[in-house]
Amino acid sequence: MKTWGTKRVIRITATALLLVSAAAGPVAAIEQRDEVSYLRGPYNIAFFHRHNQAFRISAAIHFAHAKQHDILQLTPLSRHEEADIETDAEYLACLYNPPRTEPTMEYFGPYTARFAFNLYRAIDWTHMHHEQTYDVLSEKSIPWSDKGNWTDRSVRYYLEKLDVPRSPAPLDVTMRRAGVMMKPYTTLFRNYYPRSNNFFYAAHWWHPVIYEAMMLGGNDEEQEKMVKETDSTYYSQVIQNRPLRMLLSREIMPRYSRLSPESANIFDNLHMLHGIAYDIIAYDKWTPEEKRKELYRVIEAMSYQPGDEKLARKFSLPHPDMDPRVYSDWIQGVQGDMNRIMEEMMMEMMPVMMPGGMSDEMKKKMMDQFHKKLAPGMQEGEIPGSIHDAMKQLMPDMKMDPESMNPGVPPTKMIEAMLKGWNEKYGNMPDVAPITMASEPTPPALPAGAVKPMSVQDVTRP
């Protein structure tokens, strides 16, 4: 027979469970949280031990990535300017006193985890691949000629052992598969949170160029020198004058992209997923459940699909000899491969949206707004809102499938038109050539104008 005290405990427990369930959203949002550990190898944690300063920078960047989800979900878009200033200050404070351990997304973004945990699984799983591939290059006991084989082993494990890997196909293909361009949220984050957005553009410079620093440094002590000099460029130049676009692996780690195009594309697809997710979460006209539907649609579209590996080398190298320590002018502006892809996609969709065509004057106005939307912040004369909002205001007769604007629904006709456009332009392009790893590289001299080596400890508290 239950006592009064037992009944009271049961009632309190049941009430608490109901409150937690209500706060977390619909029951449908409850998800199984199966995860997989990293692959064992002689290189495990080599990056942490050999390049601990760089490891801590990575941890600071991932702290910012995690927290940004909850900031966007919990902050009304009307408060974007104030929130952006506060957020950027917090990210910089963390970067100048970086964590000593690597956080998972849920640790600093717990609210979003309650309605979109699969987003975090996809991100954390790819961060694991980042760490494993850094480890392979860092491990001195692995001969230089074997680095590629160990990296390939890590790629296979990443693609096979969990159900949320990013695709090894180039972003040119996966962005078209995602079909986000004319969704009602696209560009909201870069336009309304430019400081935070550009913090991540700088972060997505840093992650690839560290690979390139190790590729140029080889296995010996020159590797430490190259990584420290690249870190110095990050603090003294890149953070102070951040890039105005998302940089692609092919642009700023051309040598590593030739060694492992699969990894290079995986990282591009992760970095783009970050931006798309921030746009979706910033969009304040959808409920958490609706955002989850759209997030999961995009995650699936940009995930590994059979045959993607055959496309891994379908890209060119615009700057094959770049030096990761040099913050060149071509890195800093809006023009580059990412926005070239976006412009191509827009042109491929236009016949679907405007089957009757448009005048030269209207096309000029449309492209002017489009280019404004691709730039971070709000430019003079820019129409408020997303790319979709701007295009719809300019061209009210634009043909859009109303159903495809709903969360979780792909704009099938536009996706088909974009994939057809890519295949016609690039389907027969030659594969980018592999890189020889027969002998260790001789690092180049520090170029004129590059910064002097500077330890992260020079600008952080002990």
C-alpha cells in the first residue's frame, strides 16, 4: 500500500517530467542520441600535444559555434544589432583566453539541442574528423609518404560509422542539392549579425590554413614553426580585418585539398551547414519544430550519398601556391568561389522563377540586390530581409511553388534546374591532380610583409 509520502513523490516527479517535456517542445522532438567514438590509431591526440596553442584556438572557435545557435533562437531578430555586438565581444574574449578542452555543441548550446539534436550530431561528428586529420599530419611517427593512407582510413571511418557525415562531394553540388537560395531565411545571419558572421568567416580561414601550414612544414620541427606563424597571422591580421565571404578549402588549403579532396569537401560542407543553420534559427516566423524540419532536410541533402566520392575531385585550384601565413588581398573581399557558386545557382533558377524572362533593367536591379545580400551587413539601398524577400519585392510576379517555401519541403524544380546547370558546366571537368607525398616538403621562407612569429600565449592570460 502506497503511503502519502510515496504518492507525493510520484506527483512531484510526474509534474517535473511534464514541465521538462513542455519546455523541450513537442514529444516528436525527443530523439535517440546514439553516437560513435573516434577511430583508434597511433596518431590519436597528436595535435593536442604537438600544437596545443592551435588546439585551444580550435576549441574557442567551437565554443562560439555552439553558443551562436542558442543566441539566435532566444534573441528576437529586432534585437540583432545589440546581440551581435555582445556576442562578438564574448567570442573575442574566449579567443584571447581559449579553453583547454574541446566542447561539444550541446555544452554551450543546450536549448537548441532540445529541438534539433541531430544538427549537433552532424557538427560534432565532423569536428571529430577535423581533429583526427589534424592528428594524422601532426604525428611524427607516421612517415610523410604514409600520411595519405592514414587520412584515407579516417575518411572511410567518418563516412561509414555514423549516419550524419557531410558529403565528400564539392559544395558546388551539395549547395544545389540543399536548395536553400530562395527559402525565406537565406542570408539573414550574414545581413543582420555581420560581426558574428565575420568571426566565423575568419574561423573558416583558420581551420583550413592550419592544414596547409602542416603540409608545408613536413614532419620535422618546421611544422611547429609554420603553425605558429599562421596562428600569428590569424591574431594580428585576420581577426582585425575579417574576410567578407566564406572561404573554400580549394582556395586556402590547395595542397591538402589535393591530398584528401574528400576531407576538403567535407569541411566545406560543414562550414556551409553552419551558415545555413544560423539563417534558419534566426528566422523568427517558424516554430522550433518547423525549424527542425528544415534543418533536417538540409542536413540530409548535404550528407554523404552513394556516388558522391566520384565527384570529390571536381574542382579547380584558383591559388595553388598560396602561403597560409600571408593574408593576401584576394582572401579578404566578397568575390570568391563561394559567391561565384551562389551567383551561378541564381542564374540557373531564374528561368524557373521568371519563365517569361526579364528586361535588362530588371536583371541589373535584381543582381544589384543579390550582390548586396551576399555581402555581410546591410548595404545602402539594400531591401530588408532575406534574398527571397528582396527578389519578391523586385519581381512580384516571380513564380514560386508556395509549398516549397514551407519548412522541410525541398524546392524540387529549382534543385533539378541547378543540378542540371552544374552538370552542363562542370560534369566533364578533369579531376584535380593528386599531390605527391614521396618526400617531405621544404618550407618556404617567411614572405616579406608577413608577421613575425607570435605565440598565442603572447596575447592570452596564462
